[in-house]
Amino acid sequence: MIQVFIIDDSAVVRQVLTQILNKDPEIEIIGFASDPIFASEKLSSVWPDVFILDVEMPRMDGISFLKKIMSEKPTPVIICSTLAEKESETAVLAMKLGAIDIIEKPKVGLKNFLEESEVLFIDSIKAASASNARIKLHSFQEGDSQFFENHKQAKADFSKISTTDKLIAIGTSTGGTQALEYILTRLNIHCPGIVIVQHMPEKFTEAFANRLNQICEIQVKEAKDRDRIQLGSAYIAPGNKHMEIYLNGAQFHVRVLDGPLINRHRPSVDVLFNSVAKIAGKNAKGIIMTGMGNDGANGLLKMKQTGAFTIAQDETSCVVFGMPKEAILKGAVDTILPLSKIVEEVQYF
């Protein structure tokens, strides 16, 4: 039985989530509170397997409470937040601090959204409970801050960076924000161009990319349609859009497009990997990292079949080993590596 505690100042959220989650026989709501202060009083006698946490609440905000949890008793946390710009940035900070997943909630039609998102919430809770969160959450913490400061250098202008003839394609989901930060902050501007699908809601991807850009030597941005892929730069697929690559002359470019959900995701890792297999072939490396489900496994196999070198993150460093495991089972993976070795594979391709 997965025990869940809900902290949200919206009575509608607390009530509807309790109703829909109680339908699943594997999930039990053991408590809820309108803010972290009330939650702290109840948590003296019970402790959940997973928290569902809002970020903007009275008396104590979700970020302060998240820091308290992670310092005292690291536990999987799912952020449930609106898409206001300020909250998007706060939610991304929450991912850095160890939150497992982000689920967006609208400002209008909230009750209908929650009811229609029953499968999304249940899947996210089960992924969080099965994660290695209690072991991993401190792997990407503040200890690296001095590393970031020492390696932040003046960045070259995008328009003046040479076009890359090599390409790195990365796909990830649950736990991916911390893993991507670990990798990207350790690269220099001579690395190949990187295209990334991180399962994340619309608007959160822009805030995530902007924060990474502030702490990385390489350029990191949310991908825009027709962006030219350049050395020392990383392009993160925007939430709610698919991303592919194409050739214009001898240069790789990004295509951002609408389309149906693939493997229940948009952006989908398979969409990106399939296009990289078709366009870049042996000039690409494909990397599948931490996440739940099977998105990316088929695309990575196609990349391998067209000559790309393919990598899966190892189970020890994954928050959730689902996506790498599925790719390995399909025979899509050339090698399995920890994050530290993946950094080398990206930088020196």
C-alpha cells in the first residue's frame, strides 16, 4: 500500500484528489493539510511514502517545506502547481531540491482537470513510490554550487559558434531534471550540440532551461522552431510540443511541432530519437536516462540500427530505472553507464 499525504491550500484539490486516489487499491491517503504548518502537526504521528505538494501556500511556502523534508527525512515529492511564470520558476527550483515530478493544474476548470487526470496522478505516485528517491535525492545537492561558480565563464554568442557535425540526443523523465543538471554543468563550449526531451509541462521547460543556462558554461535554451543546432549548446523541447531535427544544407536544425501524444507524452523521446536516427545516423549518440515507462526505447533502437552509439543510464544512479530498462530489454543499448561517465561520452564525442 502506497501512503500519500496531500498539502494544498485548495479544498477542491484536497477533496477531489482524495476521491480519485482512493479508487486505486494500492494507494491510501493518510492525511491532508491546507499548508505546511498544519501538515507538520499531523506528520508527528504519521509519515507518507509520497507527498503531493503545492508550491504557493499561506504561512509556509512549498519550497521551504520541501527543504525541511529533504534535510530531515528525504521522501518522494510530487509538485502540483499552476503555470504562472513565478510558480513555474519555483516548481523548477523544487525539482532541483529533489521533487520527483511536476503536475500542472489549471486556474480554471480545476475539478474537471483533476478528475480527467486520474491516471496521470496514479502513475506519478506509483513511479515516485518505486523510485530510489530516498537514496538519490542528495546526489545533486548544494555541494556542487562551488563547481558551478568555478566553471561559469563568458558564453560565446549563439550566432558565432561553429555548427556541429556531431549530435547528442538525450531523453529522460522522472528524476531527469537533476540528472540533466549534473551532466550539463560539467560540459564546456566545445561539446557537440545537444537536443533534449525532458517530460515536463508547458512553460516549466522554459524556466528549467533558463535556470540551467545561468549555471552552465554551455548555452541552454528552450528550443524554438528552426533553431540551428550549434557546438556548446543544448536545446530542450518545449512542453506540450514534439521536437525533431532536420538538415538545412549541411547543418542540423530543430523542428518544433504539434502532434498527438506518443507513449502518452508530448514531447516524446521516441519522436526525437526517430528523427535523429533518420537524419544524423552514425553522427549521433543517443542517451536514455532516468524515467518511468517505455518512451524512447523504440527510437533508441532505431538510432542504434542506423549507426548511432547508444547509452543507458545505470540503475544505481537512476531515480526510476524504467525507461533505461525498457531500452536495454529491446536490445537498443550499446553500453550502460553512470552519470559521471555519460558526461565524458557527451563532451568527447
